[in-house]
Amino acid sequence: MPESSSEVMDIRSSSVEYRPSPLRQFSQSSLPLHRDYMLSDFCTEHNVQECLSHINQEVSSLGLPPLWTEASGSSEMKVVPVLNCMYDLIQLHHRGLRTLENMEVEQLKTSSNVDFLQLSSTHLKEQLELSKRENTGLLERERQLQLKVKTLQNSLKTEKEEVQKLQNIIASRASQYNHEMKRKEREFNKLKERLNQLLADKKEKKQAIDVLNSIGRADGKRSLWKTVKTEAKHEGEMYKTLLSNYDTRQRELLLENAELKKVLQQMKKDMVSILSSRKTALRGDKHQDAGKQVDAEEEEEVFDSSKESVELYCDQAREKLTNSIRLQWRRLKSHVERLDSQASLAQMGENTNSDAVARETHEDEMDRLKLEIQQCKDLIQTQQHLLQQLSSPCDDETASLLSDCFMLQEKERFREEWKTLEEQRKIFERERRNFTEAAIRLSHERKDFEDDRALWLKHQFLSLSPFADSKKPQMSKSKSAFSISKTEVSAETDPEKLIKCRSGATSPIPRCVQLTPPPTDDLHRTLCLMPDNRSTKPKRKVEHVEESQISFNGNIPVQCKQWNDSEDQYSHLLPKEKTSSI
Amino acid sequence: MNFSEVFKQSNQLCKVSPDGKYLATCVQYRLVVRDVETLQILQLYTCLDQISHMDWSSDSLFILCAMYKRGLVQVWSLEQPDWHCKIDEGSIGLVSSRWSPDGRHILNTTEFHLRVTVWSLCTKAVSYIKYPKACQKGIDFSRDGCYMALAERRDCKDFVSVFVCDDWHLLRHFETETQDLAGLEWSPNGCVLAVWDSCLEYKVLLYSLDGRLLSTYSAYEWSLGVKSVTWSPSSQFLAIGSYDEKVRILNHITWKKITQFEHPATINNTKAVVYKEVVKRPAVCSDDLSLHNITIGNTLFNTQSKYEICPTPVQLPVVKPDPDRANPKIGISTLAFSSDSRYLATKNDNMASVVWVWDVQKMSLVAVLEQTTAVRCFQWDPRRPRLALCTGNTKLYLWSPAGCVSVQVPTEGGFQVQSLNWHCSGDSLILLGKEQLCLCYMDNDQEDK
């Protein structure tokens, strides 16, 4: 396929090339074609000359060599050019046919293409129509839905309004009813009053009590007159009952509190006993726990001393009690948790072994680990202690020790720095070697160039002299040489500069080391440049030199900074920074 | 368990004297007093009309018989049978009559709650208390009989008056922060007065004896509120049953809610025991048709029932109340603490056949008794944690922490237990039918075991 297409392309290009001619051909050859049908009485005996000239003209117009030239003088027609011409014409015709065919094919293709496109367009149109219809349907639905939503919203609004209205109605009715009720109640009260009065006024059937003989009071006492005294007595009694009630309540609370306290104490005692037994078990392996133990004992003492005061409900004692309980509780909890974890470990670890054995081993392990932890803690503590001693202002001895320590540190640092610098120096050395090599190469090149120039000058000189044009190709060669050498001329100054810079920079070794890029980098860079096809040696060199120069220019402030930094004990960062600066 | 023979009574008026020695029953217009032990008639009094209310005085010496229709109260003495006392309220009418705690005064509430008349049997003196409020529970005496709290309504506002019962001295008078006070109740120790609003508003107010407002409690707003309120005998808890089918328990120190007991239709609590009454028709076998069976023929028509323990979860029968009617049958209408304050029995009105028993110590559900018919009445034994209940059929049901039993009342003529009352000793139980009563004696040796 690609071949054919390329052919087509060719043909097309050729057709384009020949476009004017076929057009003309067509337009002009409409006549000859007709004549072909009449089987050419185009040329007769008489008009051979004209025909000849006509054909000649035509042929020349087609861009073919003329059939005959008047210059040749002879009216006789040469067969060879005619045949050539005919052949050309046939060729032309063939080509025309071929292009025609191609074009027909193309036209067919295009027409089929057009058909296809039309088909697809109709299809698409149909689709478009369909989607349009769908769209309109959807739009319609959306419209309907929107309408629905609107109506729903409206109904919601009306409902809300309705609710609001109803609420208002309810509220108003409630207030109305309340009012009515109050009115009714007032009326009712009035009626009651009236009824009372009426009943009081009415004598006809009075309320009465008919007792055979009045009985004594239940308590056997006589009733008392109502006086201020009795009132006071009532008040007093009321408060007495209230007070007694509060009294009983308080007593109950006290009792409850005492009970709770007892429980707390019991708990505390139990916890202490449990914890102390644990401690005594562990004391064998623990040295450091002694302090803790003392603490605990102290606490116990405190608790014991507070024991008596607990009975007195002293605030402080209570606080102490609760605090100590809390503490013990925390300990117990942690202990229990530890036991729990131990138990789980034992379960996980040893399924076959009996529990007791597992626990024992675990306990041993735990003790060992605890011991270790304790030792570590000791170490840490001693260290902390020492540190504290150091941090606190102290005598000369410690100061000297301190300075010694610092010196040592400094030395170490310096050594480290020295090492890195050494390394860098090595790198620099290598680089310098590279440079010297490059310089040697350059000098060689320069020599070559010098030779070349001399040669060229000689040639120039010779060309000015009367014996010229003898060696044309050599001149073109020298020209190409010149183009190379020109760049070299520009580069020529650079090494000098470079050297100058370098000489300026070399005096402190480390600085120089920093200045130069590491050769590996350079190599890499050059390698990277390789694919650019600028593999000519001098050129690469120029570039390299330029680059290095750039790195020089950019590097000087950085380098100073680096030096400062290295003084700030960041020497190990140097290589990194260097690479980054380049 | 033994049952006495059946006696006649009317209006379910039958009471044991506070000292537990006598049993007074009303039959039409006659008052019969019997010895509880022997059930022999000790006294027979004849009133002027059919008795509508009867009550013992606190010292068990006098009996009050009220005839509301005639506006009459007659008092009889047990010691002096010929002593009589008649109180005529006249045309002003009478709706309620009660003893004062000292047993020497009678408080009559007149029609329309015009006033409360206090009659003294000692001095024949009469005094009036105006503006009493007509409500669920407008009068309450403290347990020690010293104070009376009375709900009043003046100028469309609620007030509470605290009287000293000794000489009817007005000790305190204060306005309550209620819309429409529905009831009040003294704590058993007589130091706190619980006041609750009508069901339209959930509000419970707690007043000290000296009229200070101790606390206000409101669980929710807007929907129907408090339906019933009960103090625990220890005065430690206040149980509030409400229309939301919950009981809330307040404590006596902070007056805050400790817990709330819900009454769900499905019981998922695995710790609660659900007793379900199962009815069995007695199988009429050929050999069962013996003479013995025929003699107690009426039991043939009675059904046997027993309790079965249902594994949770259990679905309880629920009746949806009619929302259009006032006083909907929903919510906790009855609450009762056992005498030792250990248990609380409740009844939710839309599950009328279920009684719930809660452990107050653990604050959890202990037992659920699902009956076949609606529970009419339940009451705790005044001595032991034992609950007796009746459902209007021929059976008596008892619950104790040990278990649950249903007992057929072995009487002729289909004695249907409408109501029951414990004797103060807890040894016997008075069962009230429509027109009859019978005593049920507990086997206390069993209990002692």
C-alpha cells in the first residue's frame, strides 16, 4: 500500500507538473480528435509544409524537441526526430491515459467515498434527527417535570401556609379557649359564692351534726385555743420534723460514707498486700526498685498515719486516702494488665506445657528483661547525671576536660574534612591531567592549523600571481578547513583565559578542587553531547572549555560560601553543593 | 391456701379495720362488722339509706358511712353500739367524705367542690375550707397524720394549703407553678409534697413542708404528660407514670431522673421472666365424669389456667387507643411499690392484660405477667414482696420473686374477683366480687420456709 500511494503521489505530482499542457492539449486537440474520426485529411500533399509547421508548433508547445529546424535548411523531414517525437507523444498519451485511469480510479474512490460520506451523513442526519427528537422529548419531559415541581412547590407553599394558618388558628383558639375558661371559671366561682350565700341564708334545711354525746380526743387531751403561741408551736413542730428528717438523712449519708470509706480502706489494704507481695517476690532481682519501694513504704506510712484521722473525717486525710487508693489502684491495674498479657503470652507460647511452668518461665524471662531495662535505665540515669554535672558551671578541671573534649571533637571534624579535601584534591589532580592533555592536543591542533594557514596563505599568494586556477578542488578543501579553524580561532583565546583563571585559582588546593567539575560529570556531559553529531574533537573541546568557564564564573561566590560552610562543620556537604553549583 | 365462705356485700364496700381485727362490710343500707379471725358478726348497724362510702377511723373505733345521694354521713362506734352520730350536709350536697387522721374529724366535700366542711366529733364544731379544687387527688394527709395538703383554685390559679390536722391551723399557703394542678401527694416521711400538673403538661413539682419549691421535673413537652405518681415507701424514689408508656424514677436527693422504665410491646430483656397465663379447658374424660366432678359442677364451666414461662423475645398484645377520644387508653395508669420498696409493679393501659414488675435495686425488669384478660386490680402484700392481682375472672394470681401462681377461687356460683385487699398482716386477702366477698388465707408456713 505505501508503495502504491507513493506512486499515486508521484503521478499526481507529475500531473500537476503537466497540468497546463493537458489542458491545452484537450482544448486544442478537440479539433485533431475530430479529424481522427474523419481519418485525417489533415495532411495532404499540398499542405505538408503547413502541417509540418503546425505539428512542429504543437510539439514545441508540448515541450518536445522540434521535428525539424529551419536552420537545418532542408525541407526533408528526418525520420528519427519524428519517431522520437511520436514516441514521446505516445508516451505522453500513455501517461495521460494512466493519469486518466488513476484519476478515474481516484474518482471512483472519491465517489465511493462521497457515497460513503453521504451515507454516513444521512445516517448521521438521521441520528441527529433522532437525537433532536429525543432531545425535544427530554426537554418536554423536563418541562413537564419542572411544571410538576412548580406545582408541587406551589402546593407545598400552600400547605405550609395552610399549616401556618392552622397553627395560628390553633394558637388563637387556644388563647380564646383559655380566656373563655377563665371567664367560665370566674363565673363558676361567682355562682359558687352565690350558692354559698343562698345556702347560708336558707334556713329550711341547714347543715347539722347530731351526736349523741361528743367523744374525747384520740390523744385524750383537750383541744387548745388558737393563739399566737399555738401558731408558733406549729411552726416549731414543722421545722422540727423537717430538721429531724434532714438529720436522719444526714445520718444515713454519714453511715453510707463510713461504709464506703471502710470499703475503700479494705480495698486499699488488699491492694497494698497484693502489691507488696509482688514486690517482695521481685525484690531479689531488682536493685533499682529500692527507691520505688521506699516511696511505696512512705506512702504506706502516710496512709497508716492518716488511718486514725480518717475516723475524724478530716479533709486532708480523705484526700490522702483517695489519692493513695487511686495510686494503688493504678498500680494494681497495671499489674493485672501485665498478668493478663503474661497469661495471654503463656497461652500463645506454650500450649503443651502446663500453665505453671509457662508462667514460671515467663516470669523468669520477665524478670530478666526487667533487669535489663533497669540496667539500661541506670545507664541512662548515670548519663543524665553526668550531663547535668557538665551542664552546671563547674571547676577548672572539668572545664579543661570539656575543652579537651571539644578539641577532640574539633580534631575529629578536621580530620574528616581533611579526608574529603584530599579526595577532592585527587579528583582535581586527575582533572588537571585531563586539562594538560587537552592543552597538548590543542597545541597540536594549533600547530596543524598554523600549517594550514601557512599553506592557505601560500595559495592565496599564489592565486594572486599570474599562474592561477591550477588547483581548484584544493581551494574548496582549504575552505572547509578554514571553517573549522575559524571556530578554533575563537576557541584559541579561551584556553588562555582558562589557564589564567586556573592559575589564579590554584593557589589554595582545596579551592581549586572545588572549582573544577568532577571528571565523571564532565565525561558524562561529553557523552551526552555525543549524539549531537558534533563529534569533531576541537569543537567538543571548545564547548567543554566554555562550559568550564561558565562554571568558573558562576562558581566563585558559591565557592566562597562553601568555604564558609565548611568552616561551619558542613564539610561533608561539599561535594554535593559543588555538583549542584555546576 | 384456704378460702372462707362467701359473704354478701354491695358497692364493693368492705374494709378491714386498721388494727386488723375487724372486717366491716356494707350490704345495701346495713353495716356489718365481723371478727376477722372467726368471721362472726360482732355488730350490725342500719343506716338511713344505701351506703355509698364506708371508712374506718384510724383508731379502729369508729366507722363512717356516707350516703352521698342524701347528703348524709352516719358514724358508728364499735365500742358503744348505741352511740350514733349523723351529719347532714343539707341541700349543699355531698360528693366525698373522709376521716381526718386523728379519727375525730370528718371532712366532707360538698357538691361542686364549693367547700370542704370539717366536722369535729369532739366539739361538734364545724369549719369550712373554701375553694377546694376538683381534681384527681386534691387532698392528702401526711403519713403521720400531722398535716393535710389541699389543692385550691382561686382566681384561675392553683394554690396549695398545708393545714395542721391537730387544730386545722393553716400552716402554709402557696401558689404552685402549674397550669392546672391535677394532684398532690405527701412523701411517706411527710417532708416533701409532690404536685403534678394535668395531663396536658408534663410537670412534677416538689415542695418542702415549709412551702419551698425543691425541684421541678419535666420529661417532655407538648404531648400528654403525667398519668400517675407514686412515692416509694422509703420516700427515696418518686415514680412517675406517663402517657408515653414510660415510668420515670426520681431520686430524693437531687430530684433528678435515675432511670426510666419503658414498656415495649416486645420484650428482649433476657433477664426478665415472662409468665404467660395459659388457659386449658378441662378435658371431659369418661372417668372424670364421676360423682365428685358433678358435685362441683360449676367448676366444669370454669377453665383451668396455669403460667408458662416464655422464652424471650416475647410479643405482648397491644391495643391501639382511639386517638379521637379524650383520656386515651395508653400510658402508665397504675404504679405500686412493694412494701420494702424493692419492687415496682406497673400497668400500661394499652397492654391491659400485662403487669410489669421491676426491681428497684437493679433498676431492671424482673417479671412480666401476661394474663388472658385485662388486669382489674393488683396490690402488694403489706409485709412481703408478694403481688396479688385479679382480672375479673374466678382466679386469683400471685407473684413473688420465687414464682407465679394462679389459684382458682373454689366457691359456688362463679365468684368473679373484681377487686382485692390485703389484710394488714399480709396473712389474708379479701377478694371482692360483684355482690360477694370472700377471704383467702395464705399458708404462711410455706412462706416461712
